[in-house]
Amino acid sequence: MKNRRLVSIDLGSAYTKVAVRRDWNGESDLLRDLPLASDEVDFCVPSVVARVDARGGTRWVIGSAAAEQAPGDGVRIYRYWKARLFSTDPRGHVRRDEMGQSPHADAGDDDYERIAVEFFRGLRESLEQSPYGADIASSAVRVCVPRIDAPDMDARVGGILHAAGWRPAHGRVTVYEPESNACGMFTRGRNATWYPPAAPFTPRAGRSLHLVKMLEPEGLLQALRRMAGSFGVLVIDIGGFTTDFGYVEFDTSFSTDDWHRPAIIQQSYELGIRELDQAIYDSLDEDAQREIRALSPAEWDALKVDLYRGVPVTLGSRRIGGGEDAGRTTEALRAFAERVIAVRDTFRRDYVRGPINAQTLTGGGSMIAPLHQAVVQALATDEDARVYDLLDEHEPRRTLDGRGGTVREEEIQARARRNQELVRGGSAIGGSSVFFE
Ligand SMILES: Nc1ncnc2c1ncn2[C@@H]1O[C@H](COP(=O)(O)OP(=O)(O)OP(=O)(O)O)[C@@H](O)[C@H]1O
Ligand SMILES: [Mg+2]
């Protein structure tokens, strides 16, 4: 095991989340109340970079400060640069996300690296000045990246981190988003290590993972103990750029503390909410499209929350999302949900060899109520595979009651809050886990 203290950065195409583990057995915590976070969620930093050219020179800003800029003279806004940085076909992305992105902000490959460096540098500087400054100074960093065919992920991200003044972690510099998210879900941020006792005449093992202590006693561990053979967990994350699948098969026959790390089977598919955004954009007339292009990224993100809930919004002098628009939005959401289910079936067919006993939906996409509902409904048709809904408001009480004894209101609230954090920040939380040490 290599890194005692670790910061993990889940570089999302839409929002970046950061977590810290302060010791081998400390809990993985999301960094909240971040100065660069969006107004809506205080641990989500918009993955937006803006280059502002003024008479005094060029200035780069990131996060909410960049997302609040409207594209215009001297302001270039870069959104979804992660998709272009990691994609095997960056040019193919240009058509797929026009909103909030300066029309001339189509950069070459080198430029995406430059933008990434500016982002990571801006993030570091802002965190160093925040109450998390001491954590940043004393920790190495690991980055969550999509599980797609991109060569030399570790070396590339390591180079970007160096250039931006971060200290890359020993061992793995990157983890894949599906595995870190799955790990975040099944541990809920717990970390436990130990020194296993040495068998006679064998050398003593070094610090090792204590997985049983990392599983949730009232949830997963209980379910596992009721099963014979193996127990499979599938975590599905609907993000801005990709939909990720992480599948973990636990061996339920373990009875001792000597339990091996299970393999996480994983894949990311290029299917994300930005395509839904683009579908909505394409369905509007030219005037409305022009109005949308003039919005700052933050304005569009705030509008779309209403739009996807079926609430009409005002755009300049007009209203969109009502009447016929509403029908089109519903249709776009339905079509998108179908695509999510289709890739889930593809993943299952191509990768999953064991049972699926529990499934969980995460990511910003799962915050969109009609989409969440449609996907959960489709998942629930499989009777053996229970859906664990982290957004279910009754989940905290039900689960804690199952533990027996009296349950305090604060415990219920703390669990509800953790559930919310896991939906959006599971990958950052899991990315700092000792599981990857
Ligand atoms: N309540 C909501 N209503 C509508 N859209 C939402 C809501 N919450 C989040 N989103 C959108 O969901 C999308 C995905 O968010 P998320 O934070 O999961 O993306 P990401 O992690 O940056 O993407 P990726 O992991 O694919 O790189 C974003 O476009 C975000 O604006
Ligand atoms: Mg994500």
C-alpha cells in the first residue's frame, strides 16, 4: 500500500468532484463548500475553462467563475473539453455540444491538454486557499477517468498533473470511473486496513485491505450473508459524457477476515446527458437556439433543471418547454432512457458472467426525475436484481431501522445526506479508497 493520504479528483465532463482520505483507515470525504462550486451543489465544480483576453493580457478562469461568463468578445469558453481530450475522435464531438461553448472554441489536441492544465492549476490554487489547504499540501492526487480505449491514460494524466503543480499518487495515477464509483457505492467511503497475522514460517504480510470492515453492515454485508455462492452488484452512472457500468461479484463464502479483493468488471459507453441537451437544442427553432448560445454555461444548466422537470422556462422574450415543446422534451427523455437500457443490456451480454443481485443508479442523469423513473422501472423488471434507490427518501430510515435498536433522527439525516453525495460524488469518494492502494 502506497499512499497514506490521498486526494481524488473525479474529472467530470460537466462537473468535477473532489474527495480526500486523510489516513489509512479514515473515511473518504467529499470536499464541500468549494469556492468554485456551482450555486446548486456545493461539491460540484463546473468543468468549464474560460480564456479572457483583455487589454491587460490573457487570464484563465475555471469552475463557476468560468461558467458564469457569457461567450462574447474576448471570452472563449471551453466546455466538454474532457470528452475531446480523451476521445479517439475529438473532431466528431464538435457537432455534439454547441451550447455554452464558444463557436470558435474548437481547439487542436495540444490545446485540449493546455485547457486541462489550466483547469487543474486553477483547481489546485483555489483549493490551496480554501480550508482544505492543509489536505492539499499533504496529499498525493489520483484522477478518475472514463474506461474507454484511450492509450497511456496514466502517463498522460500524470503529465497534466505535473504541469499543473499537483503531486501524482504513487502507484496508480488514474482509476477508472466505473470502478471508483462501484467502490464508492459498496464501501460508502469506509476505509479499513490491517496487518494480517503471519502463518507459521511465512513472512508477515504488509499493510493490507480489510474488506469486510469496509462493507456496509446494514446493507450490502447483510444481503451478502444471506446468499450462497456469489453476489453481484451493478452500478450504473449516467454522466454528461459517458454512461458507466461497474460490476462486482463478491464471493459470499468468506467467513474469515482474509478476504480477497474482488475484480471489478467495467466499461464506459459514450452516451451522456450532453446528447440529451443537444437533442433538445436541435428541436428548437433558430431564434431559440441563438438565445441559448448566448447563455452562460451556468445559466443553461439552471434552465435545463426546470426544462427536464417539465417546467417551461423563459428565454429572452419567449417561453420554451411548454405546449408542443413539452411533448418533444418528454419524447427526448424517453428515447434517452431507452438508449441507457440498451447499453446496459449490451454491457450485461458482453461482460457480466455472474448474477446481478443488486443494482444502483447514479450520476447527474439520475437526478432527472423522468429519466430516473424510466430507467429504474426498466431495471425493476428483473425480479432477482433488487434496485437500491439512493434517492428514495425512505431509504435511510428503512435501512437503519433494519439494524435494530433505536435510530436517532441525526443518523437518518446523515445517511440521507451521504446518499445524495454518493449519487453525484460516488466516483470521487471511491477514487480515494484504500481499495486502489
Ligand atoms: N436535477 C437535474 N436536472 C437536470 N439535469 C441535471 C440535474 N442534475 C444534474 N444534471 C445534469 O446531469 C449531467 C451529468 O452530471 P454529472 O455530474 O454526473 O456529469 P459528469 O460526472 O461531469 O460527466 P461524466 O462522468 O460523463 O464525465 C450534467 O449535464 C448535469 O447538468
Ligand atoms: Mg461522472
